[in-house]
Amino acid sequence: MADGHRIFAEALATALAAEPDVEVSAAGSGAGAERALERAVAEARGFQVMLVDADLGAGAPGSVGVVQSARVQVPGQRRGPGSAAPVPPAVRPAGQGGDGIALISRVRAVHPDLRVIVLASADDPHRAVRALQAGAGGWVAKESSLGRLMAVIRGVMRDETHVPPSLLTGVIQELTAARRDRTESERLVDTLTPREKQVLRCMVAGLGRQAVADRLYLSPHTVRTHMQNVLGKLGVHSTLAAVALARRAGVGPVEA
């Protein structure tokens, strides 16, 4: 678990360790986390679940997240030693590296089999959606009981997704709105000509007018015309707005 409040994290670690099918490894600093992880790898102990504070990094300057990892045995599921990827040493001083949700993206990119549960001090549908999109399998209020947390841990180990009923409506609305925005953005991008789409991808890559001209073997004047057409068809008034719309539509940057 990664949590910026050490007392809370250590108390939760103690409570989890009392469960018969849970093993918890904790560290109180970045160096301590690295040593704990190195020992875990050397001992072939696999990490299956990571609990992450949604507000990790939002505490007082200099506070350090506590990383804990649990090995949970789920009925009907068999895992050999070390079969799950260990959590990387992702402990950072507060204010560096973003919040706990940003941590999820980094960890899941390296260890896609690791299950992640977010511990939150407040319901926030927008952040819950961000967490789910980053790869989290559950969202649990910090005021929840240990029994509730264990139920979610076992659920995500069965590849279930757990969202509190109080958040469900808001999460669905956020996802629906995001899909609606994406659909409209895709429709607008589809109005562009193939050449204008090339120019848009160059804009997404951050290329200036001259760089686009050099890449597409066009004159700067022609590129300027294409860019103006792109902005007009997308209904925006700046390159930044065009890039934001393009990203919502799933348009990536031109390849280097």
C-alpha cells in the first residue's frame, strides 16, 4: 500500500497482517521500500495487490509514502512463488510525481498483473474514473471497515471491479460524458481530408509550421492554410484546443 499518512498506513498494515491469508510488507521510506522489495525478489515472494492512497503526495512537504504489498490467497486460485510481479520502488517525497492515481499508471505500466485498490478520504466520481482508467480494480473509502476492504481485495483478485454504490451513478455519468465527448470529437476529425489529418497529427506531436512543412514536403504557406482549415472544421480557435480535441478522438502524434 502507498499512503502518505504513516500512522494510518502502519495501523492498516497491522490489521491486514492479522488476517490468516494475508502477508504484508511495509517500509517507511524510499530507501526502506527499495530494501524491502529487493528482499522480496530475492526470496521469490510475489506481490499481488497494492493499496494506494488517492491523495498520495498531497501531504506536508517531505512526507514519504509507505509502500505495503499483500499476498492474498483466494479460494480456487493458485499462484506459485513469485508469479505475480513485485511492486517497483515507487515511493516519492510529497509533491513530486503526482497523486496516487498517477502512481497507478506508472506501476501498472511495469507490472500489468498487479491488482490495485484506491483508498480515498472522499467520494469523487471524476477521480474514481481516472483511477479505473489507470488500471485500478477498486475504490474504497478510508472510513470503510476492514471487512469491507478485505472483501474488495478478494474481489479484485478474482478480476472483479469494485466501486461503492454511492459513487456508481457519478462514475457512470462521467464515463458516459467522456464517451459522448469522444464520439463528437471523432465525428469532427472525420470531416478532415487525409492531408489535414496528417497536419493535425503533426500538431499533436508539437511540430511548428516550418517543421510540418519540412516533414510533409509542403510550403509554409500551404501548411498555414491547412492548419486554418483544421481549426475551422474542428470548431476551435487555437492549436492547443485542436490538439486537445484530437486526443479525445484518439488521434496520436505523427511518428518520429
